[in-house]
Amino acid sequence: MKLTVVGCSGSFPSADSACSSYLVEADGFRLLIDMGNGALGELQRHVGLYDLDAVVLSHLHADHCIDMCGYFVARYYRHDGGPAAAIPVYGPAGTERRLNIAYGDVPDEKCMSEVFDFRTLQPGTFRLGPFDIATDLVSHPVEAYGFRLGYQGRTLTYSGDTGPCQALDTLAEGADLFLCEASFTAGKEDIPELHLNGREAGEVAARAGAGRLVLTHIPPWTSPSANLRDARAAFAGPVDLATAGAVYEL
């Protein structure tokens, strides 16, 4: 299983990275998790526009899904050969409507479903390509999911956006790589059921017995070095800061 960080900035793109987007590959299958602001352009550094096999959206905040509008244009108005075949797009209830509203001028309300096979997420497990995926609701103001991807005995957990919660601990248990948001700074922001700070991300990784922690979704106004320091103080395993273009082999 190969993870490529397409974008890792939180809330809005930074000078160095697009917003949340992660490409996961195995057995020739290409799955994209989230497609936030700026991700579509960065994605083309790693894979062709029409080479994705599926998309999974953790939630419907713009920094996780808005570039799906541009991706609709690329697939629906494809300049050679007509619209691309529909690929599965898993998201919270109302994903199709949300993207239609965001785009604002679709030819008709069903045209997105010609290139996106919308499927509604719910807590549980499902098979997607070579991946066994477990998902559960995490702690965020909107319907939001974390994901646990398994492939040939290796496990990748992605927190999505969340505050501390039992569901995240369960999804991260024993994960080989834990890709975890760290939007806040310990001692600075204290807003329940919204985001984690670096210390909390490290604490989740420690409780879960994760193999490696990668901090992501750090907004431009948050200090990455402070979050890295705080996470390392709470978790004895290896801790990295996600960077655009970084690749991890599991």
C-alpha cells in the first residue's frame, strides 16, 4: 500500500500545500481520500486526471471536498471522447447536493451523477478495490468520518477532522501508519468536538499503539514545529509532519 500526500494544509491552502487530499494505491487501484482546495492541480503531479478508481470524502467542508467541482468539469466536459465513465464517490449524506450547490451552474441537477457514482457513507465496513475499509463518525460539527484501510495485513488510519473521541481511538488501534489531523496548538485553542492539537494526536497514537504518526491538516496559522514537539512528547514512536508530495510505503 502506497500513500502519497497530495495536499495537507488545513482550512485553506498554504504557500506550500493544497488542502487535504491523499492518494492511496495498491494492486493498481488508485483511491483518493478528500479533494480540498487546490488538490486537483497537485493531484496531476502524481496521477492522470482519468486514472482514479474511486474517491472517498471524509466530510463536506470546502477544504476537504471543493475541488470535486473542478474534477466534475474535467470528467464531464472531457475534450476527447465525451464524458468519462462514472467512478464511485463515497461521502456523507447529501454529497451530491452539496457539490451541485457549490458548482452553482450545472446543466441539470443529475449531471454530476453521470461521472460520479455517489454512494452514502455510514459507520461500518466495506470493500473498495483491494482495500478493506472501516469507517466511523468522528467528533466534528458536521457529519464527518474517519477511515481505516487494510491491505494484506497492513493498516492505514486517517482521522479526517475530529476532536478527541473513542471512535478515533478504535480506528487507529494498531495502525501501521496513523495520518492524524493536528489543527490546534496545545494551550492556545480549546474548542471541544472540533479539532485535535499535536499533543492530543500523540496521545491517540500512544493509546492506539500505532506504528508511525504523521501529522496533517495543520493550518497556516498553526506552528508545525510546536505540534511536532508536542506529539513527540506524547508518543514514543516515529512522528512526521505531512508535506505535499511525501510518499509512504506500507
